[in-house]
Amino acid sequence: MYEGVVQDLIDELGRLPGVGPKSAQRIAFHLLQADEPDVRRLAETLLQVKARVRFCSICFNVSEDDTCRICRDPRRDPTALCVVEEYKDVVAVERTREFKGRYHVLGGAISPIDGIGPDQLRIRELLTRLSDGAITEIILATDPNLEGEATATYLTRLMRDLGLRITRLASGLPVGGDLEYADEVTLGRAFSGRRAAE
């Protein structure tokens, strides 16, 4: 334990996701040794993010404007909608350069153990977006874990009768992986999601 403001800094850093006590301590001491202009720039950037960043009024991605750049882009396919859990998932899908449609960020996944049900997610807003009939395909890009699967199953059942093409991202073996190290679930999904060789 350190005294006063140093311990306060370590405690606050430790509250960040993915930052444990040791990492928080390392970051705190890095900041203590950094030049004052660097620390001021970091503090100012944090304050600017809180002041300027909001959520897109259409897809709920992060944006500095009322709508994000993806929703404003007229070149995006307005008939295809990729449903993701979090904002960082939009960036992950965009990095692939494979998807040319638009997004809907749910704000999480169904997780009863964490007290997150469908009402805590942006599912109502998703259904509102589907009501005008412009969207014909939904791609469910939730995480391949228990919560993501529960969310995808719930959404599929909810939208089944809307006349949409509903697809789920394929999951299976990673490129460069070895079969002997794959777990049974991953290998099973790779078999059930197999396609014709090109």
C-alpha cells in the first residue's frame, strides 16, 4: 500500500477492465515518471472523450456526431445489418473489409448471471430499425460463448417471422491452428459449418 494520492491512482487504474493490481501499479509509476506535458495531454484527452463522444442515434456505435461515419456513408449497403455486442466488435468486423452493410450495437449480451436480460440491451431499437422493411439480411455477429449464443438464439427466435435472411458468423478452427489442440466444441463447429472446397 502506498500513501494518499499514489494509492488513489493505483486504485482508479485497477478499476479499468483488464487491468489487475500489478498492471495498475506499473501504469501509475509510469505516469509518475512521465513528463508533465505527457500526463496533461493524457488527462486532457480523457476529458475530451467524455465531453465529445456520444452514441450514434441509429446504430449506437461511438461517434462525435449524432450519427457515425458508417451510418452516414451512402456507399454502405442499407439492406444488410450486422448485429454486434459491443462497439469494439464494429472495429473488428471493419478490419476484415468483408462486410459492406451497416451495424447495430446491442450494448452487451444476454447474461442472467450478471443480471442482463433482453430489456437491458438495444433489442427494441433493433426491431424499430427493421419495421420499415429496408433491411433484408441480419448477420448475428455475437461472441461464440455462452452469452453470445444465448443472445443470437433469442434474436433468431424473435425475428424468425419477419421474412428476413438471418445468418450467424461461422466459427471453427483458427488459421494456423493444429487439429490436435482444438477443443471438441470448436472442432464440432468446424465440421458442422464446413463448405465445398474451392
